[in-house]
Amino acid sequence: MKKSLLFLLWIAVALVGMLAVGVVAVRRGEPINAMWLVVGAACCYALGYRFYSKFIAAKMLALDALRATPAERLENGRDYVVTSKWFVFGHHFAAIAGPGPLVGPVLAAQFGYLPGTLWVLAGAVFAGCVQDFVILLFSVRRDGKSLTEMAKTEIGRVGGFVAYAAVMSILVILLAVAALIVVNALKASPWGTFTIAMTIPIALLMGVYLRRIRPGRVLEVSVVGFILVMLAIWGGQWVSEHPPVAGIFTLTAPALALLIIVYGFAASAMPVWLLLAPRDYLSTFVKLGTIALLGVGIVVLHPTLHMPALTRFVDGTGPVFAGKIFPFAFITIACGAISGFHSLISSGTTPKLIARETETRIVGYGAMMAESAVAVMAIIAACVMQPGVYFAINSPAGIVGQAPAAAAATISGWGFPVTAADMQALAHAVGEQTLYNRTGGAPAFAVGMASIFSNSLGGQALMALWYHFAIMFEALFILTVLDAGTRVARFMLQDALAHVYKPLGRTSWYPSILATSALVVAAWGYFLWQGVKDPLGGINSLWPLFGISNQLLATVALCVATTIIVKMHRTKYVLVTLTPLAWLVAITFTASWHKVFDPSPRIGFLAQARQLAAGPTTSETARLIFNNRLDAVVTGILVVMVALVLLESTRQWLEILRGKKESRLSESPFVMTRIAEEGQG
Amino acid sequence: MNRLRKILWTLLAALREIFDEAAYQRFLQRASLASSPQAYAEFLREQERISTRPRCC
């Protein structure tokens, strides 16, 4: 009886899901309610988790609850700690959820809500969740080895080197893009700049409180920090309304870029307890709370999506970024569908906390599903705005013009009506001087989120406060990615430099700390500066570069996973990783080809360099030409490296399958778990 | 009611884990120390040695 009821329940979930996704996919010409997206996503995740992840766990991976995990065998109370699955889930989700699932879907909304939604749902269920799950399990079976170590032992030295190079490149580009998003969100915004500036003394205060006054009381100090940040948002309004003070915090993009570069260097070189750790706690606190609040807000308010399912920009002429749906929608949305960076977390801290192999399913597959749900919320936040407003915020001045009337006329001419008066009224409502040309996705997301929040709580009177709360929320954890990422890159660089001169590898030797911090900050600072000075807004060239490098890292992770599956003699299930791998190779290699060689100057780096060389020469021209050529070279190098890993992996699969090579796994030997024995009584 | 209490307890415990409070308690237990600024400084040094805390994009 119970079994047949369950069967009927799952049939009902499948039917409801089919109906919801069907409405999202087929409805044209009239706005749809956001709840169709929410219900469709919930059903897809439920079915994906119940059936697909269970199939992978049982058939392909053969998860073994009796096999002791490294957390149990190597438990030392420090990094190897047996931890409850829900706690590991929280840890893992807090580490993988960054600005990507918020910003990518907002940018891709220029194609309409449909392409992004379908990619986020299918990409997560069949690719992203699978990658996170299998890499986590394979790392657990190898004592918590990192992706680069697994690539080296399973694919060979080329795999290890490429994984290392890909990680370094992705970090540098990611940090530059993250910083650029903050710059674009805060330029000419005294309210936002003041609030974010205040988070630095607040974090320092939290650091001193934790270290000297109430050691270890992190939750308590995070609550205190949160209250202070809310006061800073409130104070920001006062600052913006008093011109003498507002002038101090009204900064240009280059000035903000320089300040962020200095901040990144300081955060990397300063003791971790003073700034980095408290900021991390504060941003995690705000991040988890706000994501939960946004989810509740969307369900309670169930707003209407004003963006059409598909816009005219599917032809590749979009103002937010240039390029057609294939491949550009799939590299623009990475973190909500599949992100190579997650494989670093899945093979980092998380595998050392897992108590049982069977828990890798909820942590690996489940946490990525939660991240994908965040991306669906971002799509909703972007699409509740009137399309004209969305394009006015996200289009660079180089495309729509600098003057409000000209920009509004250009956007209205595309079929998305908006007037300069509408934009002025909206800017006034959110407490900003202007909302034009705020590229990067963060301001558009903040407007959407503020509209959802203010309609649920406080009405239009609180719109400005909610907008700046959203900006603070995004900038806070983007800056956390920036300082944590700079530090991680510094450690990786120190590791590599230790082969040249041993003291350079010492993480406590200050000359090395300062030199490597400066090198890392200079690398991402260069790309940031390039983005700030780019007449097309920077995001047009940097976000695709970031998407390509992130997805190339996912390609490396799936190469490692497929190689291990072949070595495990589970070849009949190899399509589980081979299909997303083939898709990623198709999108990343096609996108890279377009970004380097496309004849359109808005897409191809080399075409843009040629156009600049043929045009009038200014003091900036030579540098812009060099930057475009540099971006082309970086893209080319990344693709060639990943192609090498792909070739090396394919050679291994063929040799093993033809019986020419012995398949040797580097798993830790089986040890019977004590936890299961005790559990079994 | 009991179920709600259990959910709230799990949520709080998960937050304590995410925010490293649980890790600090384990450190104090392992090192047989009482909580103090010195003990917390030592805990932070150990944390920095074993984990670089990457945060995803």
C-alpha cells in the first residue's frame, strides 16, 4: 500500500513538473507568474535527487556505507573530523554559494527567462550536481585528495599541471571579474560606498572582539556585526543626503578599482583573524539569511515576470554581452548549472568531514541543487523588472549612449519601452543619482530583489533601504571571495615557488607573503583595470573569459571522473559523466573560438584589436589593442591546455578498454567502518 | 513540538559548525585548554595551517 502511494506521489510530482516546465517553455506573448518557475524547479530537483542521484549512487558509484571514510580513519580533530551530514551540507553550501549564481543568470536574462531557466535546471541535474557528487566521492575514497592531486595520479603529470594552471588562471580572472562587479555597483554611489567601507572597521572590530573579548563566540559576534552593518546602511542614507560628506564617498570607477586593489593586498598580507576571518563570518551570516529571505519573499509574493521568454537578442546582438545563445548562455551561467570551481571545494575541506560514503549524495548532489535554486531566484529577480529598465541598467554607455534621453530612446527602439523619467524615478526611489550603465549584474539584481522585498515588507518607502541592503549583501560576499581567493592564490603560488627557492614557500615568512601577495594582486588588478577602462563596460570581455575558464576547469574535473569510472570497470555507466563532458567541450571550445576569432569586434578579441588599430589613435588605443590580444592569448592557452588533458584522458580510456593498459586505481584500501558496526549494534 | 525543537537544535548546531564554534570547542577539548584569548589565537593559527578556506564564485 505504502509503495503504491509513493509511486502515485512521484507520478504526480512528474506530472506537475512537466506542466510547470511546459508552461515556462511554451507560453509566449503574455507575462507568466514566477511560481511556474519555482514549481518546475522544485519538481525537477525532487525527481533528479530521488531517481538520478540514487541511480548514480547505487549503480555507478556503488556507495558503501560499511567503508570507513578518511574523516573516521584519519580523525585528528583538526581537518579530519567525523561530522553530521547536515552540518557538512551547511559547510559545503556556504563555500560553494558565491556571487556566480546571482550574477550569471541576471546577465543571461538578456536572452529572456527561458534559456537561462532551462540551462540552470538541466545543467544542475545532469551536470553540476553530478560533477560535485562524483568528485566528492572520489576524493573521499582517496583520503581527501585535491582535484589537482587526483588529476596527477589518475591522468598523469600533464593532468596535474593543467589542473594547477587552470585553477590559477580561473582565480585571477574570477577575482578581477568579482572586483569589477563591485566597482560597477558602487561607482558614483555614496550610499553604497559608505556602507561597504564601514564593513571594514566592523570586521576589524569583530576580529578584536573575537580575539580579545569573547574568544570563539562567532555566532554572537556575527549578530553584533550584522546589527552594525544594518546601522551602516541606515547611516549611508544620511551620508547620501548631505553633499559635503556624500562628496567624499562619491567615487569614480578607477578610484574604486585602486581602493579595491589596495584592500585585496592588505587582506592577503594581514593576519587572517583581524580582517579575513570576521568578514567571512559576517558575509556567510548575511548570505545564508538573505538567500532564505529571498526564497520566502518570492513564494509569498509570487511576482509576475515581465521579461519575455525569448528576446530579440538571441541573435547575438545583445547589449549586456555579445554572442548567441549557443554557446554564450552556457558559459555566462556557470555556478547555477555547473561550475568547475565547485570541484575544488568538493575535493578540499568537505571530503575530510564526511562520516559515511552514502552521505556524499546529499552533500555533493544536494548542495549543488540548493545552489541551482539560488540561480532560479536570481532569474526571477532579474525578470520581474520591466525589460526596458533591465536593459537601461545593464547596457554599457558605449552601446546605448551616455545621455539618459538617448539611452532610453535606443532601448525603446529595441521594443522595450522605457523613458528617462521612469529611470530617474527609479533611481530616486532606490536612493541613487542614476541607474544607467550599471553593468555587471549586481545593481540589476539589487533592484529586482529590492522590489520583491519592498512589496513583501515596507512598501515603496523602504525601496531605497532594501536596494542598499541588496548591494551590501552582494558586495560583502564578493569582497569575501576576493580576499579569500587572493589568499588561496597566494598559497598556491608560494607552493610552486618553493620548488625554486625553499623559503618562498613558508607561509609565515613576511618577504614571501608580501612578494606573492603583490604578484597575485597585480595579476587580477591588471584585468580589473582593463575592465574599468573598457569602453564596452569590461563585463563584455571579462565575464565570458571567466565563464570559459570556469567551465574548462569543470572539463578537467569530468575528465578525472570519467577516467576513474573507466578504471573502476563501470564503463557501461560512463555516459553519466561523459555526456556533460562532451557538452562542456562543445560549449567551451566553441565559445573560445568565437572570443578569439569571431569577425564581429563585439565578440572576437582579435577583431576588436583590428578595429581599434584601424580607427583613430588616442592615448588609450595601444593599451586597448594589447589587452584584447592578451585576452585572446589567455583564452588560447587555456583551451590548448585542456585539450591536452582531454587527449591524455582519451588515450588512457582507449588503452584500458582495449586491454593494452592495466587499470590501476589509487584508492585507499577498504577498512570496515566502526560507525556502521556500532550503528548495526 | 519535539520535532520543532529538534529542527531548531539541528539548525543551531549546523550554524555553530559553519561558524567554526564547534571546531573551536573540539580544539579546546583536544588540547585540554579553557577558552581564552591565547587559546583562541592558537586555534586560529592551527586553522590557518590546515585550511585555506576557498570560497566559490
